[in-house]
Amino acid sequence: METTIMALTLDPRTAQAPKVQSVLTNHGCAIRARIGLHEQSSDFCSEKGLILLQLNSDLNEVEKLEKELLNLEGVKVKHMTL
């Protein structure tokens, strides 16, 4: 198995997060680590979100996950294999 880092952006974050979460849950066994980021302060919460994933899976599983995420409106995905 190879280690893959995948980055996805969500815009609008609040509308897309439940759909993205469903896809990530379906691929949960391939996800080793997940970090979710968005800009926020006491009076502002950004609608642009960023999720970083460390995947421990073969390339076929990575591509399947990427394809499902790209089918969601407002989601962009990039990945690199180490």
C-alpha cells in the first residue's frame, strides 16, 4: 500500500459538508488521518473549507474516492502519492 495525501476544498462549506462526510464515511477504512480547516473568528466563519486526508490504500481506492468527491458540486480534489 502507498501513502497518499489528498486535499479537498468545499465551497460552500456548510452546504457540502454533510455530503462530503457521507462519502468519507463510506471510505473510512482507507483514511488514516483527517484534518479539517476553515477560517473563523468571533464574528466570521468562512464558507470555504479545506480537508486534508492521509490515505493508506491502493491507487484504485484513492481514485474511487476522488471520483465520488468530484461528483459533488463545489468540491475540488487533488492528491499526491508518496
